[in-house]
Amino acid sequence: MEYSHCRLLLVCSVLGLCLCNQGARGDELTSDFYDYKCPGVYTIVQQHVFSAMRDELRMGASLLRLHFHDCFVNGCDGSILLDGDKGEKFARPNQNSVRGYEVIDAIKVDLESMCPGVVSCADVVALAAGYGVLFSGGPYYDVLLGRRDGLVANQSGAEKGLPSPFEPISSIVQKFADVGLDTTDVVVLSGAHTIGRARCGLFSNRLTSTTSSADPTLDSTMAANLQSLCAGGDGNQTTALDISSADAFDKHYYQNLLTKKGLLSSDQGLFSGDEDVVASTTKALVQKYSDDGEQFFSDFGASMVKMGSIRPLTGSEGEIRCNCRVAN
């Protein structure tokens, strides 16, 4: 039987519970969580992500960013998807930045038709990110599943807890540590910038200073090109985060840092930051991954699994949302 969202809510009101909360129980995330409960979940997510990336290759990076920004606030609970004036999606770090909500919506509609009330929005986001990486040429990694959805968003948490491209590396390392991730995870997950684009407003601070000279840690030719791109605009013009291979998931991101061609100051800071303990540690890792793409792929998958396990709701916590944009 096919259930619409409205029909599910009618059942909720009559019975005093919502079928959307009747997903499987369990206290641990596992790679086979839906194998018997909704085995078609993988095919549906793959098809939608592939279709979205066929229309716009950049969507792979957007779905990866969506997962990252969800997990750093309240844990990986799908709270970034919630609408409302106080929603995380309207926090400054997410405005004109995080995308892909419509892809998640479309996946959820198909899943509710196939197995209503079983697959959480948080798991959809995690799976979509994994396929976004894979279809960009990146590594396959086992996406652990079994998350449940949060009931509320946390806009103030997004304002304060998400790493900013304007912050020094030491501050970014601390924000990662606050959610249980270490310095290696900082460098590895920053490698996600091998795909995707960024707005001029996120790097224009590097192009000029009070003396009208470019940031000394930014290649002069690249600085001139970026200055031309951004001049006279509103800060929303975009360019590739990885100038060597904009849409391919590879080690070029790290190789760019060796030649001062990291787009964001938070990227270049991994290699060219102040010579303290943090900078020397991140610099060594940048050099390592610039040489060894296979090691980067392996470590990236491990860090993604680790990030995807930040404070998930499991068991009877939270709910399985019928509609990813609103709590039941």
C-alpha cells in the first residue's frame, strides 16, 4: 500500500502515534541496518544522486557538505533539513552555501512509498553524501546506518559550532575536537574541497589588504585571476575550490596547497599556517596526501564514518520523520 504524508498523519491523529516513528530499533549504527527492513533504499538513493549529478555535477559536493554541516550541529540527526525561521539552514554559515535539500526531499518521497516510516532523513543525508563522493570519483566506504531524526533545529549551534574559512587552523582544530574529531580528521575532511565551488565572499579577504597587496600565502597569478572574477560583484560569484580538477575527487587539492593555490585561507592554512605544533602537524599530513592518493582515499573513508557517527539518535530517541522538512 502506498502511503502519502497526509495519510500517515491521519493515522497518527487517530491512533495517537505516527507510523513514521515505527522504524527499526537498535542502539548501534550498522552497514546492514536496512537490509531486511527496506533493501531498496540503496537503489533509490543511488538513482536520485546520479540523476542530480547528471544535471549538475557539483551536486555531489553539495550533498557531502550537507552531511558535514548536519553532523557538526546536534550530531547527525537531520536537523539541518528542518524549515522554520530558527532553522539551521538559515544560520549564516549555511545561507547561500548549503544546497541539495530538494534531492533529499525527492529521495524521501520515494522511500515513503516503498517502506513508509522506516528510513530516517538523517540516514538519507549520510547515504546521499557517500554516493556523491563515489560518483565524483572518490572512494567507496561503508555508510553506517540506523540514525533517527531530531525534533528541533539549533540555529545558534550552527552559528557558533561550524568551522569558518576565516578562522585560524587552531580554532578549526578545536571545533573538530569539540565533536570528537582529531587533527588528522581536519586535514582529511578538508580534502572534500577537491570538489565543489566557493563564493567570492568566502575568499575575497585574501585578495587585497590595506596596502593593496595580495595575501602572501596565495599564488600571485591565481590572486589576480580571482580579483578579476570578483571585482564589482556582490560576493556571490563562484569558482572551483580545486583549480586543478574542479569536479574530480582526487589528491590535487593537497598538491595545490604546496604551491599556494588553496582557495580558502582555511585550506591554505593547513600548509602555510603559523609554525606551531598544529600547523606543523597539518603540514606533514598535506605533504603525505599530496604524494599518496590511495592513503587519502582510505583515510577519507575512515574519517567520514567517524564523522557520521557524531552523537546519532538511536533506539527510541528522536523519530523517523515523514517529511524531512518538519517534525512529525
